[in-house]
Amino acid sequence: MTSLRPHRSASGNTRLSLFGLTAAVTLAVLVVSVTGGASAYYTAPGLGSGSAALGTLLPPTEVIVPATSAGTVSLRWTASVGTPAPTGYYATRTETGTGTATPACGTSPTITVATAFCEDLLVLTGDYTYMVTAVYNGWTAASAPSGTVTVSNPTNVAFQAQPSDATSGTVFTAQPSVAIQNAAGETVPTSTSPVTLAITGSPAGANLTSDQNPLPAGSGIAVFSGCQFDKAGTYTLTATANGLTAATSGSITIAAGSATQLVFATQPSNSTGGMVPTQPVVTVLDAFGNTVTVSNAPITLSITTPGGARLTHPTNPLAAASGVAVFTGCAVDRAGTYTLTAASGAMTAATSTALTVSVGSVKNLSFTQPAVDFSATSQSTFAAPVQPVVTVQDAGGNTITGSTATISLGLTSPAGAILTCAANTRAAVSGFAAFAGCQIDKAGS
């Protein structure tokens, strides 16, 4: 039987000599223990009296981790050199103070990576060191521990700087900033998570604008700029980031801007007989449609296209109170369809919706003629231009053109005088009663 005995050569490599060799023999791979857990093996088969050198599986070196991390730790190392070359590597992590190594990067002695880097995902908050082990077949060689990495997992966002009060359409003097924090309330400086701002409750009609939203955090903090609201009111902001507990800002009061326009808050309603049942209300607004509550601007109403009609009301112009002018007693004296215009200084005027005035029921009589005082010698007939003409009208002064009412004339304060006409009682024709031959028998007024 052939005997194999290892001998140390002058170079320090282990060699094998063959004694009593009777036939050519091929040397098989043989495991030899070496210092540091590395494995040695024969690098080549030998025949006859030949010899073979041992190789050593060396560990990887310079395992590098970041000083801090937000849940994902990126490992890098220098690959093993020499012969044999590893077929792969696996990593382990050890939490400071525990001494227990756990698999990292999704690797294990049987699940390895061929690269000299890997990422350890979803690492819990704590301080850790890492080791990387080279693998060749059944042999392994482990590195020295890495430096310590402090893992700080984000759990929530918090307002680091609160937004300030402002007027509509102008940026906040103090812009909000939002920090990404861990459970201890510390900013996670490695986080770049996008942070989104929104008006709490998303109130209808109000809009938040900013230079960038969502905004990625820088060193764990999202510093917003250009934030503003378009509607007056009192609000709060909500900051959110994916997977983290949201935060709500302090209260923000947005005031209306300067007065720029008028609007009919209440439109005048159609009228029968002249008086408008629903009286107009005009509001002073800023450029974003907010009521300027500090305004007492005088507001004038007029008929946009009068066509001979007159608009009457007790006070015109009417000063706004807290930015609102509530008109009363408005009436249009002629039947027709109109619009009203509200104006005040340099502000953009407002035009109402269409207002239709129709003839109402009989309300009163009016002397259409004479329009001015007249005089006559007693017993003489009044001149034709001053013969009385009486009109049947509704409450708005519109002629009731369908009226045939019987109208009688008499002296209001006769003082013994007598009024005589061709007929002192006449039926109206199309709402008019035209008298003739009228005279008074006594001088007087």
C-alpha cells in the first residue's frame, strides 16, 4: 500500500512525499486546518514521487458600513484574494451589547452573494457591527467586525417650524419645515422621504400652493417655500410621509387682501308694481374672492340700461358695513327688463342678473297733467295744455293700461268754489282719463 506523509518544504508550503510507490497515484483533495478558521487544500494532483502545494481561503477585509442609517444598511468590503477564490459571501449583524449574530442582507452560509457589497433592509433601530464570511465549497473564512452603524428608523413627521399668518395670495412670512423623526423624537438625518403638505380637512374652495409639494427631505428635514392660501379663513396644515405618522401644524389665520372688485351677493328679484321684493346685497371682495371685512366703501347702484326708467331707493350711494352693502327700498318705476350696476371708485363694477318689472294691480291715481302749477281767471276755461289728465297706476308708478276705472274730479279745498268740467266723472281709457272744459267759478288758490 502506498504511504502519504506530509513534509514542510523550505518555502513553508506543505508538500507530500511518496514512499514505497509501486504505481502512479493521483492525489485527491484533502482538507487541512489552518489558523483563523480558513481552510487549506491541495492545489493540484501529483503522480509518482511528485508533490502538491496547499492553498488557503482568505477572509474578506475592510468591511465598511455608514455611521448612521435609516433602516437600510449598505455594506461594502474588499474581496478575498489568493487561491482559492470564494464562490460567494454571506453577512451577519450583531447588535451592540447582545453578542448574538443574525443573518443580514438576506444571506446565509447556503445563500451567498458573488458581489463585494449588499444591502441589509428593514434593520431595527439600534447600534450594530457586521461581519462578512467568504465561502468556498464547505470552507469558510470570516472577516473582522466592521465599525458601528447607528440605525435610526423613521416613525413620524413633526413640524420643526410653524407657518405664520398671512393675507390671501401672499406667501407666509414664516414658511413651514417638517422633520422626519424616530420614536425618540430625534431627526433621522439619513432620511430623504418626500413630505406632502395639505390643508387639514381639505375645505371646499380653499387651495394651498407652494414651490414644490411633495418635497423630499434633505438631511431628514423638508423645508418648504412659497406656501400661500387663496382663501381667507383659519386653517391648519397636515404633513404626511409614506408609512409615517402624520403631523398637524398650529392654527394659521389668512386675512383678505385689498379690495379690488364688487359682486352681487344677493341678486334683486323680479318685481310686480316697481318695488323689488328681494333687495340687492353687494359685497366688496379682494382678487381671490374673499370678503374685505374692513371695507366701508360707498357703493352706488344704477340701472345698467334704463330705457327711461328710474331706480329709486332711500340711500344711494350706500356705505358698506364690514365689506357688505345691504340695500333697502329699491324700486324701478317702469315695467321692463333691466340689470343693475354696482360701482365704487376704482374697483371692478358688478352687474346683476336680469330684473323683470311687470305692471302690478291698481294702487293709485296720478295727475299726468298739469305737471306744474297753473292759474285761470274765474269762470274761464283752463287752457288745453293744463286740462287735467289722470293716470291709473300700480305701486311702482306704472300705468295700468288695461284700466277703465271711473275717475271723478273735485276741488280738494273748495272754500266755496265749484269745479265744473264737460264731465266731472270719466271712465279711463287705456289707463288714462283726459278731462276737458274744466273751470273754477271763484278766484283763489
